[in-house]
Amino acid sequence: MRIKDILKEEVERISFSREEILKLSKVANDFIASLKKEGYRAYIGGSLAKGTMVRIGGLLSSGKNSKRLQDVDIFVVFDYSEDIVELEKVLKKIKLPGKLKKVHGSRDYFQIICSSGDDSGEPDGVLLEVIPVVKNKDPEMAENVTDVSLSHVNYVVKEIKKNPEIADEIKLAKAFCYANRCYGAEGFIRGFSGYSLEVLVIYFGGFVKFLKGIQKKQVVDPLKYFKSEREILSELNASKLNGPVVLVDPTYKYRNINAGLGLESFVKFVNVAKDFLKSPSLGFFEKKEICVEDLKKFAKDKKASFVEIDLMTDRQEGDIAGTKMKKLLDFFARELARKQQKILKKEFDYLGGQKAKGYLVVEEKMEIELRGPPVGLEDAIKAFKKAKGGKVFKKKGYYWYKGKSGVAEVLKLVKKVEREMGANSKLI
């Protein structure tokens, strides 16, 4: 198939029909009407308001009985942050279209899980994300990043009005990144956010142009707020410039939208983008589960060890739980590398709730040489020999000793700090 035909078919597959959009809008607007009666201003936000919604809803739970939910953002606007505390009381008082859940974050927000109420099956329901925002005229004065969310909606809607076809191009970018596990600003993914993809596709002028352009241009200033890349790098907060792509927010020039994009996710994206451009197919838009058998075969072919780890936490499910478990896996991987174990592959799979899986393919060294004090420091050498039981030797001007290593040995060290990291692991 030609790439044009592939993309056309994919747009049809991931786009909601007019009737489905109306159903989603009705659920949201009915809820907004309930808030309005209580004197609150609320608006539909996110991809539903922008016209960039795609059929990639989140999971309510993991396993055979999991349900796919379509997220719909509802922004509740307050004049002062002190008034936000009243929102929870109001939500508990009014009649809601589903079950209420409070989610802790940089600012607490709420989820309302609504059943679809029919047999259509896709999605199984709607997840209203009720997000309190403080009205602000100057983005620089925003107390929280969510306070500029309505500005994001206005910008994207305005750009789509100029070029209506760009909405479908944005949908393709979201579906592509989601399928290839580099979509989502959550700490355990560190991928592209929905808003960053919208801005990038608008800037480059289309999905394919975005795939090609982002590989060559790692500093993007859509509205040319700055005279040069050097000025951007000097004006933006240094802590926000660590990511592989700097993207200046069109609604606030001093914000890097991609500050949360991780190198691991970006490299994964670039590699799969190259593969797609070389040999395009619909398969690139289909999310593939991590294949354990393929990892085992890869390990066998490389004469390496396959490592499977159960990860658990008692922290709040979602971003917090997933991030805690991913950090523990990353720490384990770093310690393995520090102990001279070569990691050939690493995969993390958040299973929902408070569980995840980690997979590693490792070239193990069961014994490693570790350097001690330099020749000539007699007191240090004496202490070193005593600590290591006398099993030391001289090499290249230093004293060394041979110590045990390997996956099991390194895991013993990791187990000692698990409680501090808010997660724990079990080697399978």
C-alpha cells in the first residue's frame, strides 16, 4: 500500500464518528450543567475540545476484565486557588454520572468513571477528568501548569481553523506514538504529551513531515519568540533543557513543552519513525505487547541471561505508582552496569494498579575486578587487605580484589534501598 492510503485507512480507524463525539460531548455538557447550577464555570478541554481525539482510551484496570475508557477533560475555573478546596464538597453533593475518585498530583484533581450504558463496547465508558484551574491573564503568574491548559486549547483550535486537515495529521501522530510506547507525559513513560504532538505537527505541517523533521531539529520555536537557538538555551530555565527536544510553548515563551520527554522514549521514537518511513505499514499503528518469548530467544542467541522481575508498590495507582516502579527498575539497571554487567535490553510494562513487570537481558559476569587504593598508601592498603580477607593483587599501580557479581548479587544491594524508593521487587 502507498503511504497515503495507509494513513487514510488509519485515520478512519482511529477517528470517532460524529454520533460518538456528540455522545461524549453530551456526557461532559450534562456534568458541566450540574456544576453551573452550583455557580461554577466549567469547560470541555483536551482533545475533545480541540478536535484531535483518537480511539486510544486508557485502561480502568488490567487483566481479562479490563475496560477501555475514553478520557474527557473538564476544566473548572476558579478566581483564586484558595477556593479550589470547595470543589470536592460540591462533587460529593451533586448527582454524578459515575463513580468519583480523587487523584493526588501537583494539584489534586478528580476522575468520574462513567459507564457507556449501551452495548456498543468501544469505548466501554467515559472517564471525566475534572481539573481545577486558576484563571490567569499572564502565563508567567500561573501557579500550576494546568492553569494554562485553556490557552493550549485556544491555540490548537485557532490553528486547526486555519488548516482543518491538520487535525487528522495530529491524530496520526498520537496513534503512532501510543502504539510505539512513547506517548504520555507520565513519569514511567516520559514520552510526548498530547499537546506537544499537536504543536509539533502544526509546526512541521503534517504527520510525515513531523517524523522527518523532528530527527533533524531538536530546538523548535513555533512562533519565533527568540532570535536564535542560542538565545532560547540561555533564556529558558536550565532545569527545563535536559530533554532531547526543546519545544517553546506558543502560549508562553519561557516554557519547554517537552521538558518531560526522556531520551529513552525519544530514541525509541526516532528508530521506529525511520523504520516506518523506510517501509510504511498499518502495523506501526498497532500497539504490541512486550513479547517475553522474543526476549528469551534474544537472550539465548546472545548467550546472555533473561531476567524477569515482579515490581510492586503501595503508592497511588497511575502515574505515581508506575513512576516509582520504573525508577526502581532503572536503579537496578544502573547498579548492574556499575557492577560490570552488560545490559542488552530493558523493558518496563506497567500492568495497572500497583503492579508492573521488568524485563532485562544481561551479559553476566559472576566475578569482577574492583580497584582499591594506589600502591604506596600503606595504611590504606593494610585496611584494604584486612577488609577483603587478603584476597588482593597489584595491577597498573593499584591494589585490586576479585568480588562476586551477577544479577542475584546486585539485587541483594537493591533490596536494601527498596523501602526508600517506595517500591519493591521480586526476581522470577
